[in-house]
Amino acid sequence: MANENAPPMGFLAVEVNIARPPGDPFNEQTWSFPLIRETVSGSSVADIVTDKQYGDEFIERFVAAGIKLAERGAVGIMTSCGFLAMAQKKLSARLPIPIATSSLIQIPTLRAIINHTHKIGLLTYDASRLTDRHLTELGIDPASVHIFGAPPRGYLRGYVSRGDPYDSENVEQELITMAKQLLHSAQDKIGAIVLECTNMAPHGESIHRATGLPVYDVYTLGEWFYSGLNRKNPSYWAMRKPRDQKV
């Protein structure tokens, strides 16, 4: 449960009306911290999930919404689509508070701690539009990542972009199948999995259980991000007496 007295995280929401279960970053119940939102006008799924560079007007709308969040007291900002990795540098340069646009931000750290002979598996909403530019924008070597995308006529893309009813069980099974297909196509040389799409996060634990691999997503990013924005010592530290140490 979020501490209501803690400073809030800001969230830049896109213009899409879909189910937002716990685990989705738009849902306040997802987080251990308070969340405040601003919707960015002209930010449909089609506008964001693209292999094209974002135009100046598009970036300006995100900047304006981000400034509103800062004025409302947000200590940091997150967004609702991993494809916005391509806007990370432009937004961080323009906003007065830190912003983490995409779960892909975690890949450079994972690359440093995962066996170098293994790739980072990346499950994405649309593999045909996730390009090397999304990776190199964050300093990621595309050769170190193995990408696998959701089926165009599948359950995930159906409820996000086509307005199909949300079917949690079928979405979860689809994602587990995707993860297993990812491992097979990479000949099991995957050291960790990153979920690009924010709508995949509610199923991160199930993917972890099904593959036995570390899984990172917008939830793991947000909790890490906020832990530094509002750095606190755990309460249980104060309840433990220091042990006598002999040199």
C-alpha cells in the first residue's frame, strides 16, 4: 500500500481507454508510492508505437504535460509505453525532474551483470516497429538483445489497439508462450527477459515462473527509480541492534 504522505511519482498517460489491472503502471494499486497522472493529447497507440522519429510537436506535448506533473509535486516521471525510449534524451533534457520513459532503460545494467555470452531477451508489443534506434538511443548494442514480438492478431494487441474485451488468462498464456518461443529461437542463450510493453507487467511473475529467468518490466523500473527519488532507510534497520565486530 502506498504511503499517502510520500511525494508522488508523475505518470504521462497516453490517450487509450483500456483495462488497467493492478500491475499496469496507470493503476495506483500497482505502486508502493503515490501516483499522479497527466494525459498527453495526441498520443494514441499508433502515434507512439512507431519506427519513426517523434516530431518536435509530439515531444512538446510530452514536455508540457511533464512540466504540469512537476508543478503538482511529482519527484520523477514515468510513461505508459516502452517505445518512448526513443524520446528519452529529448525529454530528460527538457524536463525539470528526472524521467524514465521505458523499461528498456534497465537493459544496460542487465548487460553489465548478466553473463556476456547470453543475450537479453526482449518481449515487445510490436517487433516490426521496435528498431535498433530504440536501443541505441539508450546506449544499447542491438546485437546484445534478442527481440520477440506479440502476434498481430493475438489477445494483447487485440485489447490494447482493437478494443477487444480484456481476457487476463489468455493474455497471460500468450505471453508465456511468447517467452518460451523467445528462448527456443535464441537457442536458450538468454540471461534475462525484459518486457517492453507496460501492459505486460501484470504477468511478469508468471513469465518468471514459466522460464526460470529474471524478468524486468515497467514495475521493476518504477520501484527502483522511486527508491532513489525518495531514498528512505527500511524501518526494520532501526529494530536491529548492531553486532559486535572484532577486527
